Amino acid sequence: MTLPSSISTRLGQHGYLAVGGAILLGLLFVFVFVRGGYLLTVMQLAMIYGVFCIGLNFFMGYTGQASFGQNAFAALGGYGTAVLCVQYGWEPILALFASMAISGVASVVVGYPTLRLRGHYLAMATFALGLITYDISVQWQSVTQGYMGYSGIPPLGIGPFTVEDERWKLVVLMVIVLFGLWISGRLRNSRFGRALRAISTSELGASALGIRISHYKLAAFVIAALYASAAGSLFAHVVGFISPEVFGAQMVIVTFTMLYVGGVGTVLGPAIGAVIASLLPEIVRSTGRFQDIAYALVLILLLIYVPKGLSALFGIGRPRPAKTTNPGS
Amino acid sequence: MTLLSVRGLTKRFDGLTANSEISLDVEEGSLFAVIGPNGAGKTTFFNMVSGFLPSTAGSITFAGTDITTMRQDKIAAMGLIRTFQLVQMFQNMTVAENVEVGFHLKTRGGVGAALVRPPWLRRQEEDIRVKARELLDFVGLGAQADMDAGLLPYGQQRLLEVARAMAAGPRLLLLDEPAAGLNAHETDALADVIQHINGRGITVLLIEHDVGLVTRIAHRIAVLDFGCKIAEGTPDEIKKHPDVIAAYLGTETENA
């Protein structure tokens, strides 16, 4: 194969996948927009979780490291936003970015020592990070208002423009998710992204080629924290209420499900997983008291028959080379 | 000129002395081989030289700089690039992408550049794509460029690892048992590649079990046994060396 054709193949396949995914998601969103009501809320939350998962995918997917504690940074984002907006009357957009900055610094401080650990030890340490943050959010009542949480958090907006309509909220969240995906795709197919992916399969091989492992792991961890913080802030603005439970262990489980159902390590997987795993409970609800069993059953079937995640389905029918060069497969 | 100079290199694991007082000099441009029976301490020696294992005593000097306690990625940045006995493939990437990772040291750009993609970055990406193809053609894997690296047969994975190491622009290339597990045909192809690399002016330090391969291509050979260097010389000298024959070659020369 000659060089130019290989380049066009890469771009072409990327475009193919993006278009295919966009059409499917587009149809889904049209349905949700027409239907309105409760489904809008479900999709809003799916988008917020999507932002979180796209970030987590940098650390768990591209770099192949386990973090059970990225919810800590979502909590930081959520509470940062709540405190800055409610107590100090900040602009929501400023509070979001300020919280992200705080989370970024916190993730460097926490990640620097923690990322010396590997495998199960790293998983345990990060899990502890989430638990500690949860306890702080419960106990530090003067700032967090404990179990009561914060309510009356203003909706997203810049200056006089605020997003209060439920449909518009979803539109804004979708744009943010698309932007998050764009960043993820660009970074994945770059020198930076290649270094992360090299680390995920062979740290020895990567460091022998001059890749500074600790540096790149920390970078992926910080990126994941920034996305998580943004997701936390978005939750606060969109729902208007946060409490410690929002960012608890449940969030870890839900986002893991999303990541693996959608396809860990792929660009679109986290967003697809977030949508599917959010809609699934609504679909199986019709089975009444068996809904939890039905939900679990569907998840198990997905993991057995689509182990690489739903985004891998887009690769069906395409030639092998395209599949392997495609960021989404 | 001496490119790599090892003096009194020693490694002890608790009671076991894996490497004892090993000294050797590798001349720039040469093809140097370290041989020895299984468990002689070859890989331990290699791991210390490439910075993957701290030494107990002794010093390693590369291109005039003491690298004894330097981190692996910094050693690599100086131009000392290694491969592994157990192939360290990036399984989740294509063959071409594996080589593109190899260009890490020869390229620049982080998160910001990746997002903005300024013209110099596009040129750089184009450039490494072309060069990656050239290197794959060089080791004979041009046709497999878009395959999943994990799907390559073992022998080709080894060649890919060599191509990837070449991408990093080595001054000294350390090959850790590159012929292990290869059949005769693959070994010949590999010997060819190694000689071509050396022909490009790159110094090669080779650890090998396959004595036939080593005596055929190496300029100079050091022999390890039980963690000690027992001999060093040209292939002809080594073949005749009584200690070497006793320790290693005596049973191996017939089928080598």
C-alpha cells in the first residue's frame, strides 16, 4: 500500500465512523426531543456522565490504568460550583472553570504520589480517594452542608443568557460532549496519545523508547480529573441540586458500566456507553419488578457478545486494516 | 572511539551474584556480542546497562557520560535504545503505529500542539509516517504495516521491535536475544537486518544464545558464565578459547 492512500484511509474511516455514530445518536435525540418530559432528564444525565467517561477513558482506556476514584474530582467540581455560585454569587461559567482549575491542581498533588502504584494497588488507592472525598463532603458541613447538600444552584449561562429550558439544556450538554469527544479524538491520534497507548500495553517497551512513564500517566490522570470536574459542575447547574450521594460509589459503578459497555479505549465508546447505559434502565422498566434482573442480564449479554464495547460494532464489515487504524474500533 | 564503557559492573540479588565485576568496552561502529549459557547473567547485564535494573557496584559510561544511575527514558534519549527478550509489542496498535511510537524521542509536541495541530506538527506527522514505512520496508514488514501488531507471527514481532528501536534513532542498539524462538530462515533474515543496521554506522550490542549467528556477524564477542566474563575476543579467538569451549561451546559447536 502506498503512503497517500493509507493516510486517506485513516481519515476516511474516521469520518465513516463519526457519521455512522452521529446518525444513530441523532435519531435517538430527535426522538427524545419530540417525546420530551422525563426522557430529557435521562439524556441530560447521560451527557453529563458522558463527559465524565470521556475523561476517565484517557486514564483507563488509552493509558490502561485503573482509577476507582475519579468521582472525587466530580465532587470537587460539583461542590466548587455550588459554593462559588450559591455562597459567593459567581457566574456559573466562571465557577465551572475555577472548579476545573482547582481539580487540576488537586489531581496533580494527589496523583503524583498515588501513580507510583500499579494494578490493584493503584485501584485501591484511587478508590480510597473517592471514599475520602465522600466523607469530607458529608462531614465538612460548614462548607458542604453535609447530607443536606446544596440546592438552588443557578443554571448554566454566560452573563444575561441562561439555559433554563430543558431541551436547550440538552442541546448545550450535547455540544459539550461533542467538544469533549473532539479533544479525545485529537489527543488519541497524536504523539501524546500514542505514548499513552504504548504505556497501556507495555511500560517496559515504552520507557525503552524514551517515553517518561510517570509524566504521561499523570497527564492522563489530570485530564480525567478535569473532565470529571466539568461533569460535576454541569450536574450542579443542570439539576440545581447536589449532595454527597451524587458523587458516591454509585457513580464509580455506573461510569465503569458505561465505559465498558461503550468500549474502553475507543474515542466514541464512553459517550455511546453513557447513552446506552442510561437508557437501558428506562427500557427494562416495563418488566416491572424484574427490572434489575433484566438490566443485569442485558449488561452481561453485552459484555459476553460485544466484549470490546458497542463502539466496536461500527467496525463490522470493514476490512481488518481499517479496523485497526480506526480510532473508534 | 569507545562508545560504551562498563567497569566492574556487579549485581547481587540477596545472596546470589548475578553479575560479578564485568568490564568491557564497545567501540563506536562495531557489532559486539555477549554470549553465554542460560542463566549466565546476560540479561541482567543488559538490564543494568539500559537502566532497567540498578547495579550493586561498578560504573557504566555511554558516549562520555556516566549513566550508571540514570533513568531509562533519559538513557534512551541519549541514544542507547534496547529491545527485549520477551517482545514488548504495543498490541493495541497497528504495526505502523508501533514504529510511530518509536519516533517519540525524535519528535515533539504535547497536548496543546495535538489540539491545535499547527503546520509544523502536520509536517512532523507526515514525516514520521513516511519514515515508519521506510523502516518497515527495511526490516521486510512493509506489507503488514496496517495489521494489528498483536497478530504478527512471533518472528515478525521481533523484526518489528527492531524497526521500532531504529525509529528512536539509536547510537547504540542493544538487542536482547533477538533470535530466540526464531526458525533458521527467520534467523537469517534477522542477521541480515542486524548487519544492515550496523552498516548504517549504528553500534550494535547483541546478547545471543545462537552461537552460529553470533560468530557469523559479530566483530567482537564477550563470553559470560556464572555471572563472570570468562573471555573476550574476535569470533575466531572465541571459538578456540579453551575456557569458552569448556563452559559453553564444547557441546554446542556441532549443531551451531
